[in-house]
Amino acid sequence: MGAILHPFDNMMQESVIYQDILQKGEQKEAFRFLNRLLNRRFGEIDSSIIERIRVLSTEQLEVLGEEFLSFSSVSDLIAWLEQNASS
């Protein structure tokens, strides 16, 4: 038996503010996960690099997460950021 949605619930899900909150949550989680992977692979990464990653969009973080698999050093990460992240 499915849940009955109240009309207010539909309005909330369609609101721009609600969607913005969801997107920010997705971006934050994508950053946290990628940051853990990077630290596990390369050790502690310089905070200036982390801040450059923190401001990437969710889509950019997803692409970086895929590209990360082919990185052999932090210099590969920096090169990717130089090519793909707008400053």
C-alpha cells in the first residue's frame, strides 16, 4: 500500500528552494565521498586543492570521481583541476 501524498508535499518537491537544498546535499555528499577516496589513495591533500574541489558542481565531482581512477599522483589531480575547473 503506497503512501498518500498531501498536496503540500507535491508543492514542496516542486519548489525551487527545495530542489536547491537537494542539489546542495548531493554536492556535499559527492565531495565528502571523493575527498575520502583521494585521501585514502594519496594521503592528506593540501587544503588549497581541497578547496578547489569543494566548489565543483555535483556533475564535475562525478566526472572527477571517474577520472580519479586513472590518476597515479596528486599532480594528475592538479592537472585535471587546471583543465576542468573554472576559477
